[in-house]
Amino acid sequence: MTPTRSLMILLGWLALVTLTAMSGIATPPGDWYAGLVKPPLTPPDLAFPIAWGTLYLLMAIAAWRATLAAPAASRWYTLWPFVAQLAVNALWSILFFGLHWMLVALVDLLLLWGLIVLTLRRFARVSPLAAWLLVPYLAWVSFAAYLNAAVWWLNG
């Protein structure tokens, strides 16, 4: 593969994860979230954009690495869970912050967690580095599930 094509693939993944991030930007926490009782270990508000920005960058790099490493015949098999988890990821902000459906958002996070695990497994087959780049994302989504569940429990 030419360096130009490789760069175009990376830019494509960066664009796609940026679109996913836009759902979070389009549905800011606002006064509703500020008024909720938060569980122990809730990070300061500034931590969320820093964490998500870093995770989205790692996700794009992981998808790029997996795209380059996967044989053409099985590329979609390798990548579809990643694309699916991006959609489920984008939906969470709408469910939680936009619609205030905390329990439905928690179910969304559990589905997201499963899709990330599936993505890790698929990526590991073609690029162990791509899989490892997603481990912080899985950890953060696990923590987010705790926060979501606790906020629902404390405020439901």
C-alpha cells in the first residue's frame, strides 16, 4: 500500500471518530446533569473531554492499523464491530444527556462494552497493537458504566 493511501485511510478513520465525538458535543451535560447526585469517584468535568479526546485518537489509530493489517477478503469481518460500536457510542450521549434516559443509556453502554470486546478480539487476530490501543477505551467504558449505573440508582 502506498503511503498516500495509508494516510487517506487514517484520515478517514479520524473523520469517522470525530463524527462520533460530535454526538457528545451536540448533547452537552447542561443544568440537568449538574443537578444530579453523583457517585463517589466521579471525575471533574474537565476530565471527560481530555479522556474522550485521547480515546478517540487511539480508536482511529487502532482502526487504521487493523485496516492495513487485515487481508482484503476479511477486512469487513474485522472492522464491522468497530463501526457498530461507533454508532452505539454516539447513541449514548443522546440517550443520557439528550433524552435523560439513564437506564436505556446503561443498556447502551453494556452493548457498547460487548462490541468493544468483539472489536478487540477481531483486531487482535490481525494486529495485536491495534487491539492493545483499545484497552484504555474498554477500561473507560467500564468506568462509564459504573458512573451511569450509579447516577441512575441515585437519581432514578
